[in-house]
Amino acid sequence: MPENNVPHPTFATRTVTCPACGGPSLYSPDNAYRPFCGERCKNHDLGAWANEDFRLPTTARENDDADEVLQSPQLLQ
Ligand SMILES: [Zn+2]
């Protein structure tokens, strides 16, 4: 009797961590927004980048406490 009854994870489908919200994201051809978990997270991530880029120079000029604002986003991860 062959014991090929053991279910194994599908090769193309697995769960990864969404870079935007840190939640589970389905990494499969069904998810057009991978590695994000959905359209919202993908758009949010792109928007955050654009906003940050825009905000930094303006805030730095208006506030003397710009040092805190100028922290690299990479340090927050
Ligand atoms: Zn997400």
C-alpha cells in the first residue's frame, strides 16, 4: 500500500510576513499584491514612502527639533 496520503504544502502557496502591517500574507499567484497581504497594504507602503520623502525637508526647516524627525525609517524596523 503506498503511503502517499500525507498532505504537503503546495509549492507555490505559502504564508509570508506582510512588509506593511507585519501580518500574515498569502504568497501565491492568487495574491496580486504579494508580498503584501492586500491592496491596502501595498498602497499604504508606497504612500508612506512618498509622504516621508515629502515631509522630511519641510519639517526640518520649520522645527529646530528636527533631529528626532530625521531618524532613518530603517532604524524603526
Ligand atoms: Zn498587510
